[in-house]
Amino acid sequence: MYQNVYLTFSALLFAIGAFGVLTRKNAIVVFLCIEIMLGAANLAFIVFTAANQSAEGIFMVMCVMAVAGAEAAVGLAIFVLLYRKTGSINIDKFNLLKW
Amino acid sequence: MFDLVWLIPVFPILGVFVNGLLGRRIEKTNRSIVHWIACTAVGLSFLVTAGIFLKMLSLPPEQRLYDFTWFTWISAGSFHVSIGYLVDPLSMFMCMFVTGVGFLIHIYSIGYMGHEEGGYYRYFTYLNLFMFSMINLILADNFLLMFLGWEGVGLCSYLLIAFWFTDMANAVAGKKAFITNRVGDFFFAVGMLFLLVNLGKHGIWSLNFTEVFTHASILSPKLITIICLLFFMGCTAKSAQIPLYIWLPDAMAGPTPVSALIHAATMVTAGVYFVARCNILYTMSPIAMGVVAVVGALTAFFAATIALTQNDIKKVLAYSTVSQLGYMFLGLGVGAFTAGLFHVLTHSFFKALLFLCAGSVIHAMGGEQDMRNMGGLRKKIPITFWTMLIATLAIIGFPGFSGFFSKDEILWQAFSSPHGNIFLWLIGYLAAALTAFYMFRLIFMTFFNECRASEEVKKHIHESPKSMTIPLMILAILSIVGGWIGIPKSLGGHNLIERYFEPVMGIGPGKLISGAASHETIAHVAETAGEHASFGIQYMLMAATTLIVFAGILTAWMMYMKKREIPENLAQKHSTPYRLLLNKWFIDEIYEAFVIKPLHSFAMFLWKGIDVLVIDGIVNGTARFFMGCGRMVKTIQTGYVQQYAVSFLFGVMVLIGYYIYAL
Amino acid sequence: MELFAILLFGIAATTTALFVIFSKNTVHSALWMVANCFTVAVLFLLLNSQFIAILQIIVYAGAIMMFILYAIMMLNLKKAGDEDQVKNNLAPGRLLILGLFFIGLIILGIGFSPQALKGGMGADALAGFGEINLVANYIFSKGLIPFELVSVLLTAAVVGAVYLAKKD
């Protein structure tokens, strides 16, 4: 009945997350914004699968959470490494991967 | 027995593989193994050849033709080329003396190249490869396989001329030989393709000698003439005739046994062999025959004039080779194929002997090649002297020696055959006089009078080792008796060689050529000519030749023994002709100015103008264009993650847009 | 009543998300993120999927966010400078793209909604959905292989993280 409301909030959260990814320079905050986007995607998954009365969507959400955990582990390790080498985690400083 | 013909080329190529691949190691452990492998290979080839040859002689003439097909080489539609060997009197005749003389020269090389360091196995590998190619050339039963051998001997010639390639002059000489031969080979290949295509128009896609000669009569005489002349251009390069003889004198830069084997006895006679093999084609074209005869006669005379003034012992012999090859072509050109081939045989004996003797002299003198620094060697190296004297008497046509019979036969045919005339005879006659003169000049300058070498060299003069002198003696015997197989009827002989060649002359292997039948067969022509002209004229010509030969010897004796100031006076009095001769008529310079320079500048234009500017310009321009594009586009790759994210987002938006549109 | 709850927690989730972005202090951002996780978990509850809601709280708010806080602590970050202010990084083009993106997402989401969903999602319709036994049956029958693969993924991530972060 209210699925459109849910979906609107999901889209809004996703857009906010994307906005944060594009505007913040602090790698940790960018990372948090990605987590917001993942949460928004999870919300949409649950909305869509609720009608089907099946467990696929729920399982998918669990997978996304696992990926988020893995991502957090590796990503944060990279940030720690970067900080140790350069003393900063401002993503604008890391632009060596280019022509 | 004929089935074993494939063994003949197999032995030398095995030698090439063993020596070429393992030679360096073998040489380090024991260098005698290297030359024993090479000599055994050629010796076995010779034995097989001799076996087949004897077997052939025991058969009646009509059974002496055998086409052995080993396997198919090229197969395209109805066109097939096989690796096949033709056993017939002509090929076995050539093969006999090629493997025989080749074997002797292999033996001789053991002694001559004994001091060679490092390149010993290389030398014998090349020599065996040459034998393989030459045998292929001779035994081939089709034009293409023959061309393979033809190219192979050219390659070996190049490799061996430039054998001591660390010396620039040798490398240049090798290059000259190779490129000059390439010019001829081009014409040869064009002639071959021309023949193939024109026969193909009549549905005969074949290069097999038998088939080509059987069907040659369907081609128009004009085409035959063109084909024959194209082939003859190839022969002028290989057999050192005007205008492409220039490489042969320079080819003397190689080791002397190589000069003897390749540039005197065997390879350079390939052209003669080819024309003789294609005698059916040539007899169908009187124009081509005329060209062959005139070129041969002119070369014989022209080269002899140059040989008069040369001081390098090997150069004299080189020009004499060119001259003798001219005789052979004169013989072929007047339709006396047998006489030409007879001269090939005798020439291979005495010219190989001459070169080997020259090699022995050079060996004794420690590398000295200038005759002005020799003299008086008669007592010091007697075996070399006597064998060389025999060879000289043979080449000048001293009565009784081999050259007498073959050269007289050619001159007689030039005079009497329907294709010949008195001018051709006269040119050959004069060349014979010159030959006698310059050959005895060589003998006198080298072996008589006082020794002009430095004291240092004098001490070391010694007779060559047995491995060198034994081949000399064998060849000396052959130089004397080799001509006896062709004693003409007028002198009470049976002219065995004429009868021997009858099956291949004018008659294609196996059958009579219908087209050629309207012409009379060559053997027949020769015979009728011999019957018609009385023996009287023949005796007169012989006497005249003998007389002028003696005159030549006498002049040489006067100038180089009796009154030795004459040559110098002559040179001063007639300085222009002398300089002209000494510089070989300035032919090299003329070629340089009129052929090589324009070609070179044209090539330079093609290189700098077309290749560098246009072609490289297009290629590099294309690359530069895309490099410029890349340089513009690469700015998109900033390295900033967030800018990437924007483009990523943009892509997602495009996808979303697509799905909304698809809804 | 239900709509009211949805709107309330939806707006709360949006607001906390905005705070995550606009906070100058990274630690504050992380804490707002925890709040965001809780509000999203409530939305999951309203969709009758209790299991996921609890997972959201345990895994996200509990584990991952703690993890991030530890990382922030280790990095010893100062307050964000001028270059990291949202207002300094606002480009009209980007905002336009984001707006279009948002609209596109809504249209797409609603357009692709399953037909059954449109019919209504009352408590009756959702009864039994999201219960733990349903999920467990799925995981240990159909989804066994993906589930195990996820565990492999996690192990690999942990090994990778340890390898990356260890001192040479």
C-alpha cells in the first residue's frame, strides 16, 4: 500500500549518499556515504521482495551486508596504509593513477 | 640400379647437416673428422654415380632414359612439380665429372685449407652444400627443381667467394657475384614462368622436361625465341658470358679450391648444361642459336684479350675460364651441342687442374698471387710444374691433349655446320692464338727465369702435401686422356661421345619430338655435315689451329724468355691499348657509370623520396594523428576518484534513462 | 497510523543521512551513521522483516560502525578543513545530475514494482514474511552455495585487510 513511500525514501537516501560521495574529500566520510547507499539499496530490496513472500530478497540483503563488512575491512586497511605513508586520507591527494 | 639415383644428392646433404650443425664441436675435438665426413659424402655420391653410369653404358641406347620421381613437391590444381631425377646420358655425363672432380677437389682442400682456423667446418659445409645443389641442378627432371639447384649453387658461390669475409674486398666480391647472378636469375625465372604460362594456355601445366619438350612444338617460334633468350640471359650470368661475366674474375677472392671447383670446373658450366638440356627448344629458334653463338664467340675473344695483360695468376685463369666458356657457347650456338659438352668435360679437367696448380703455387709462395713476384719455380715444385704444363698444353689445344679434340671440334663445327660461318670460326681461331700466348706467358713468368720473390719467401717455397699433389696427378692424367673419347673420325677415332649423346640430342627423353623432326636432329646435322665436307678441309683447319697455337707459344717464348724487354717496350709504345687491356676494357667502370650509378640513385630516390617521405610519412602520420587524439582524450583521466564517480553516475543515469524509455 | 510511522522514520533516516554528510567532525559523521542505521532498521521492521532489522542493528550499527570508529581513532583525524566543506564542493552540474538521478530512481522503482505489491501491503499480506524460519530454510537449501561463498569472501577480506595493514 505504501510501497511508493518506501521507494521514495529509498531513492532519497541513495541520492543523498551519492551526493556525499561526490562532495566530501575525507575518505572515511565517503566510505560512510557508500554505506548509506547500500542501506538504501537494501531498503528497496526488502520492499520488492515483501510482496513475493519469498526469502531471496532477504538473502540478498544479507549478502550485501557481508559485502559491506568485507569492504569495510579492506577499505579501512587501505586507509590506514595510506595514512601511514602520506599522513592524509584526503582523496584528492591520491591522483597518481592516471596517464 | 637407376632406382638409387636419389642417393646421389642425399650423401652431400647429410654431410651438410652433420658438419653444419655439429661441425664447430667436431672441429674442436678432431678436425680430420670434418673433412673425412665431407670427402666421404662426395666420394659415396661419386661411387653411386659411377655405378649408375656403368650400368647405363651396358644398356642399349634406347633404354638409357629413366625418370625417377621421388615425391611430389608442389601440387596446385593440375600443376604438379615433383622432386624427380632424370637419368639420361646427359645428366649422368655431367654428374660423373661433377662428383668426380668435386671429390678430387675435396681431397685437395684438406691440404690447402689445412692452416685455416675456425672456419674449417664452415668451408666443408659450404662445399658439400654446393655439391648437393649442383647435383640437383644436373639431375632435376623439371625446370623448377633445376632452378632450385641453380639458386643453390649461386648461394654457395657467394658464401665461398666471401669465405674470408673479414676482408672487405672479399665480401664485396661475393656481393658482386651474388647480385650479378641475381640479374641473370631474374631473367631465368621470368623465362620459366613465361614458358609455364604459355604452355598452360594449351592445357599443359607442367615444367617437367620431358613434357615440355614433347609439347614445345605447339608454341609459336616467336615465343620460343623469347623464352630461349630469357633463359640464355640467366645462362650468361651463371656461365659468365657477355654482358654478365664481370663477377667471375672477382670471384677469385675465394679459396683457390673453390675457384677450381665452382668457378672453373662445375658451376659455371651450368649454363652450358642448361642450353644443352634445352637443345630442343634452342634448335627450334635459329635467332636464339645465333645469339648464343655470337655471344659465345665474342666472349671467347674478348676475355682472352684481357687475360693477355693480367698479372695476378688467378685472374689470368679466371679470364681464360670466361674465354673457354665462350667456346662452349660458340659450340652450342652453332648446333654442336655434343662438341660444347665435350669441351665442358675436358675444360673441367684441365681448368680444375690449372686452378689447383695455381693454388699449389700460391700455397708454396705463402699467399703471393702476383706473377711478377714469381719465377724459377720449376725446380722447386716439380710436380706442380709438370702437371700445370700438361694442363696448359691441354687448354691451348696442343695436339694429342684433351683440349685439342674438344676445341677443334667446336671450331670445325663453327666453320662447317649450317648455323656457323667463317666469321665465328675466325673469332674462335684468333682466341685460340691468344689463349696459347697468355697461358705460356703464365708458365714462363711463374716457372722459368730467375726467382723474383723476396728472400724471406724464397726460403719457404716447398712442394705441397700429398693430399694436394695426388689430385693434381689424377687430373693431369685425365687432362691428357679425357679428350680421347671424342677423337673425330677424320683422325681415325670413333667419336664415342657423339654416339653417346645421340639419345638426348634432338630427341626428347623417351620419344621423338614431332615438331623438331621437321628440323633435322642435331646429331644428324653434325653427321651429315661431317660427311659432306671432305676430311681435307678438316685437316687444313686442324693444321691451321695447331700452327697458330705454336705461333702463340713462340711469341710468348720470345717476349718472356728470349727478349724480356719487349713487353715493357710494347707497353710504353702502345700505352693506350695496353692500359685498356690492363684495366679490362674499363668494363667495370662503364657498368658502374651507366648501370650501377643510375640504379643506385634511383634506389636512393625510392628510399629517401618514396619510402621515407611518402610511405613512412603515411605510417608515422597515422600514428601521430592517433597520438594527438590520445593526448587530447587523456585529460579525462585525471586521477581524481570523485570525477570518475561523476562519470560513473552519468553512465548509470543513461542506463536509467534507457529503462524508463523502455517501460 | 502506519503511514505516519513510515513518514516519521523515513524523514528521520533522511535527516540523519544529511547530518552524516554535513558534519565537520568525522566522529560525528560516524555517530550519525549509527543513528541512520537504527532508523533504517525500524523501516525494515515496518516491512515486517524482523530478522533483517536485527541484522542491520547488529552488523551495521554494532560491528561495521565500531570498526570505522576504531579506524578514525587510529588515524587521528583533525576537523575537516575548508577544502572538505560541502558548500565549497557544490557544483550546479553535479546537483543537476543528482536531481535527475533521484527522479529517475523513483520513476524506475515505482515502474518496476511488482503487481502484487501495488495491490497492498497490509499486515495480512505481510504475515509470515521475513520470519526467521523462512530465511533459514532458504539459506540452507537453495542458497547454500552462495552463502558459503559469502563466507569465503569474508575470510578473503579479512586476510587481505591483515596483509595490507600490517607493518612491513
